[in-house]
Amino acid sequence: MTLNTRGLRAAFLAGALAFAAQAPARAADEAAVKDFLLENGLEVVVIPDHRAPIVTHMVWYKIGSADEPPGKSGIAHFFEHLMFKATSNHAAGEFDRAVADIGGSNNAFTSYDYTAFHETVPPSALEEMMGFEADRMRNLVLTDDVIKTERDVILEERRSRIDNDPQAVLDEEVDATLWQNQPYRIPVIGWMQEMEQLNREDAKAFYDTFYRPNNAVVIVAGDVDPDAVKAMAERTYGKVARGPDLRPRIRPVEPEQNTKRTVTLTDARVSVPSFSTQWVVPSYHT
């Protein structure tokens, strides 16, 4: 096989010229990024990008596994699951069907410091998505049956993703050994014995405390106009009552570590051995 370098150079030049031509428009879009605050404390960030007729809408809650009460590990991830249940205005599954019917996609994820929910849809469906998200921010119907069913789901998720994977088990044990004073030593999915005890009262207290507009950031990126997005946000999220002010999120300080620790896992399912070394180092903030 031969390589046509002349054609390659021509293609590269054409691509470079196209990139240069798009640069002013891209810079203008970046300058058009807007950030505003609703009266109830919800922050909204709009990132216009008109290259394709599509928009991604995300709700980031400032709550993750590192904020969980002692003994309630896994409640943040558990509640991510519960957010897809019925509300007083929409039946279970109605939100997902609405997204699928227009060819969109939606999902969610939980980490140590945040929980996020997102949809990618045509711009014409943006306000509908905002309405669904604003609704489940405060109107979930949490019954004992709902709690039990979804708790069984997360327990099975832990079995399949952690307990059934030697590498995941080792990673979990390393984190628990590496960190001495940080909540990051606790797995996001939670410890099994604590996950099994999560109940409706736990979920309701978590919901009422953290799922509030003043503890969330909405990001809208795509083929949208910032002023139009602001008006939509006020019509949807603006109707949600502000929650109580939350205490500052202060993470514990990790003590100086002067010892070497070794974590060893032996498992018959492992066919290729692995080795890693990890250190605790100063963070960007410190």
C-alpha cells in the first residue's frame, strides 16, 4: 500500500483553513457563555454551540458519597437510582419514555463529590426535559416498596461490579488502606452491610436535605440561545422552592503518612498478576 503524501498535504491544508475560518465563530460562542442565578438559588450555565441541532441538559447536585452520614455509605448512589421512580406528577418510566420517543438519551452518575443527571435531545425538547428534572427535584413518591425494590438492585450491582471482580475488590481495599482520614476511603457504591440497612427514612432525609435548587447547578450546552434558556429555567426550575442553607463542605485533612502498607489479594479467578504503587500527595488546593 502506498501513501499519497500530496493528497495528505492537501487534505491537511484544507482542514487547517477550515479550522481557521471557524475560529472566530468558536471564539464568539465561547464569549457568549452565560451564567445566572435564579431567585431560589439554582445556578444555570449556558454554553452555546451551534454546530449541530442538539442540546445536552445536565443537573449537577453538590452531593456525593463523601458527604454521606456515617454508617450510611451508598446512600448517594442509591438515591441516584431512586430519582428515576415515579413522582406525584409522572408515572415511573414516563421520563425515560419521553426521552426515547424523541430519539434522545439520558442517564446519571454518582461520584465522591457530586451526583449528575443528563439528557441529550433536540433543542425543541429542552423545556420538557427541564420540566421533568424540576419535577423530580422535589416530587418523588418514595414508598417502602419502591425502596426495597431499588435497594435489591443496588445490592446486586455491588455483587456484579465489585464482589465478582477481583480487580475491583483490590481497588476498594487499596483505597480503604491508602486514605486514613478522608471519606474517599469509602467506596461510592457503599459497603454491603450498610447498603443492606438503607431504608425509606434514610432516603427521605437525604432527599429533603440535598435535592434542592440552591444545592444544584444546571448546565445547558448546545444549539440554544442563553436568553431563551433563562426564560425556560424560570418557568420550570423557578417554581421549585429554595431549601435550607447547607453547611460548607469541608473535607478532613489527611495526616502525614510515614509508613508503607502492602495490600495483597489472592484469588483463583486471576490469571494475570498485577502490581501497582500509590502515594498520597498534596492536592491542588493545598
